[in-house]
Amino acid sequence: MPMKVIKSALETSTYVANMRASGQKIGFVPTLGGLHKGHQLLMQRAREENDVVVISIFLNPMQFRKKQFIEYPSDFEQDKTIARKTDVDLIFHPSIDEMFPFVKRIDDFFRFQNDEFRMRDNKRFVVEPKDKNGIDNLIRVPSTLVEQLDGKLHPWCFDGSATIVYKLFQILQPNRAYFGEKDIQQLAILWKMAETYFPSLKVVGVPALREADGLAFSSRNALLSDEQRQIALNVHSALRHGERLIRRGEFEAFLVLSAIKEIIKVQSFVNIDYIDIVDKKSLKPVSQISGGIILYVAFFINGIRLIDTLIVD
Ligand code: PAF
């Protein structure tokens, strides 16, 4: 069937509901646009596991500072070509008004970010019917999930992604939704959000795309010289070493962490910004390893900040 592009939420919701009523399974990949190989991997996985593949292209102002929002590389024609090649059935491409009908000016989204260190419920998601900037159905992510890893630096960003994904799930009611494991904190938050509000929807994490030499795919890789790239790869090997220790039965997190740090320390030009072993679902640092965990490291190579993660189930 030829790929469809729909801008209206109501039309999209009716179209997808008809597909579901005829017994078809809906796989959904939300995106901000600027589609690349990482998105293609998600779409291919959705294609393999569902009858209908829907993607959304929506540059969500809640997730960006104003400058980043303005500079985000969007090319809808190119995105359409990539989606068509990847066998997508429907692109939902709403306007900002369609998704946030009560927000008057674009600057109101950036004003909402000033509230970023507000009090949150410790454990529960809270839906704010309408905040003072006109954002309706604003999802506040519990502090236990936000105040971990990188979330400490920009907690509002996760309220932004949880809010838009909540709205998209309401419109589309898909059977499965696909997200990259590369943004591991976002994934953990959306898992929990879906479990809370959309219990019959399955959130699927797709392993991070790696380049041929094993480096995690990132637009920042282009900034690395050959030597710096090798250093980043050595950091990755250090995580792999940690993984091997765990698979061989080491369950003391501090021993695994010190073995990883030892390997990273001997690399010149690397500064570790943050390193930890956290529980895959709660994102809390663990002292004893059991069940699914994430080896997480954020590091600088000559001022370029990179993140690498390994999930060990
Ligand atoms: O990961 C992203 O691309 C975005 O955060 C998402 C999930 C599409 C929500 O805007």
C-alpha cells in the first residue's frame, strides 16, 4: 500500500483504529524527524513484528532549549524518502497547534523549562491537566527516575518526552512502540509510563546501532580524530570487560566498576564524567548485581562528551 502522510490527530486515530479493528497489529516508532540509520533500525524491527508500521515526525519544543530547537536539522522531504524506503505505512506529521492546542506562543514551551527543579512525586507519574503555559496533559516523571544519570542535568527534558509520547500513544493506541536503547534513561521512563497508563502496549527497546568498529552511533563521532576514536573504542572495550566479569559470576558492583575504571584510567585524554552500574528498570545504582543492569559511562575526550552503555540481562 502507498505510504500515507496525515497531519490531523483525529484522522490518524480513526485510520489506525480501523486497521486495529480488522485484526492488524500496529507497530509505532515516534521520532523528532531528521531520520538516520538508528531510526531505520527501529522501523525495520517494527516492520518485522507488526502488520502496520506507523511513525510520527514531530519536533517537540518541550524537549529543547530555544537555540537547539531552532537549529534542529529538519528535512521532511528527506525523511519521507527514508520512511518510504523502509516500508513505513503511515507518517503522522502533526503541527505544534495540533499537539498543544492551548499553548499560545512558542516561547511558552521554553518558559516551562524554567520550572525544571520543581518538586516531583517520588514514585508516581503525575498528569497535570494544564500547566500555566497552556501545556495540557503534562506528564511529570517521578523523581526516582529523573534524578539519575543525565536526568540530573535536564529533568524537564524527560517530562517533555513522556508528555509527547503519552499524547501519541493516546492517539494511536499501538500494539508495540519502539525506542533505542541508546537513550537508556528515556527508555526506562517510557517503559514505566506505558506500564502505568497503557498496560496492553508493549514498549520494545532496540539495541544501540554501532559503527563497523563497535563505536556507538552518534552525530558527535564525526568530531573525533582517528586517535580519539580509538580512545573511545578502548572505553567501550573496558565496558565489555566489565560485562565479561559479570557473566562469569562477579556480582559485587564496586569490583566490576574498579576493573572498568582501571582500564579507562590508562587512556590519555579521557576524563570520566560519570560511571555507574544501575538497575535496568529503576535506574538506581546497584551494589549487588542481579537481574538486568546497565553499565553506563559518560566521558570527555578533549572536551567532546560521549556516552556509552551496555545492557547486561
Ligand atoms: O527519542 C526521541 O527521538 C524523542 O525523545 C521521542 C521519543 C521521539 C519523543 O519526542
